[in-house]
Amino acid sequence: MASVMVVTGGNRGIGHAVCERLAGDGHQVLLVARDPEGGRRAAAEVRGDVEFVAGDLTTTASVRRLADELRARCPRVDVLVHNAGVWPSRRVLTSDGVEESFAVNHLAPFLLNHLLEDRLGRVVQVSAGLYVKGRAEPGRTCVGADFSSLRTYADTKLCNLLTVPLFAERWREAGITIDAVHPGVIRTGLGDRGGPLGWLLKAVKRRWATAEEGAAPVVALAGGTGTGRYFDQAEEVPLQGPALDGELARRIWDEAEALTAVR
């Protein structure tokens, strides 16, 4: 029986390339995307056993609906790839009252991990090397306090990465594994802007690696067996700075529990 692979943000960029690679290797792929039209089109472009699943990651209610849909379709999720991400250009609060990139980059993976953990085999968290520039401040990061496009993105990635070792420990006896990976500086639509700054960014991105190159370390980890590790592309590297703060990690975890109403 083919392994079941769920990929969030699978409609474009690295996520789409990951879906192509996994489906090409013979896995059953569930491509999760927010936009139904774009998601169905993206799934149809991939050769192999690929199904589209509509999933909005911006609110706890919509994440719970996605989890319900995945549970209805999958008695087991062999690998869950958290790829969806938002690089915000302005401060936007969701209907839950939290900053949008915090919701998508951090709370959504945290909540999905909890809601699906009785069916999970492995989790791969697509992270970002910019986490080293972040500050995780309970009560402030969640609402985008002192918003800055770059810093806020880094803050959310740091928050998410702080929980990876805690999930590894939580799941150790159950045999569920989790690793995080920075796929490199990749030429995707993440962070695209309008106006002169957007044009400049697109020009710079032409020199960056392709989405297919960024997918390679993600796919490699999907077949991995370790847990609680962080990779910079293909190389396992130690976490740095605030990502090593165990007390902060626990505070970030507790805040996410309160915001998502899980235990």
C-alpha cells in the first residue's frame, strides 16, 4: 500500500515541487491549498496519485475543519509536510485576533500536529534560516506587536521551531518523528510585493535556487527516521540563539495551547 503524504501549501513553489517528487516516487499525495480553483489545477498538473484538499490555515476553526477532512480521508498520515507559509507585507489580524503570519506559520502546524497525532507517522516542518533574526515574545509576537515584514516573519518561524524539540519528546514513545528543514534561499512567490520594491525583489530572486532544488531536502527528510533535528538544506546543524532556550520554548508552547484550545 502506498504511503499517504499530506503537503500544505502544495499549490505552488516548494510545496508543489514536493508534491511532484512524492507522487513520482509512488506515494499517495494530498495537496492542501486555500484556493479551490488553484489547488485543483495544481493537483491536476502532478502525475500520480494526487488529490486536492481545501484547507485555510488562518483560523483555528478552519484548521479544525481541515483536520476533520483529513481524518475522514486518511486512516493514517504517514508524512505530514508543513510547507504553507506567509511572509507578511503589512500587519493583518485574523478573526481570531492574531497576526496572520503567526497564525499560518506557527499556530496552524501546532494545531494540526495535535489534531492528527493519533494518525501521524512523521512530520516535516519547512522552516527558515531567518529564525536566528527572530524574537519570540509571548503576548506580543502573536498580535504582531512592533510589526516589521522581515522581523515578524522571522519571529513566527522562531516560534514554530521552538516547538519542534517539544513535539519530538512528546511523541517519542508513540514512535512519531519530527524534523525541521531550511530548504535554502529559493525563488518562489513567498514575500512578493508590488511597486518598485517588488520589482527589485523579483530581479534579485532570479539568482536564487529553483523550487525543485528547494524541494530536495524536504523530500529527503520525508523518508527520514530521526527526530527533533534541524537541517540547513541537506546538512544537520545545531540550533542557535533563542531557539536553544528551553524555558522560552515551554512558554511559546503554553501560549499556543491557550490560543488553539488543545492539550
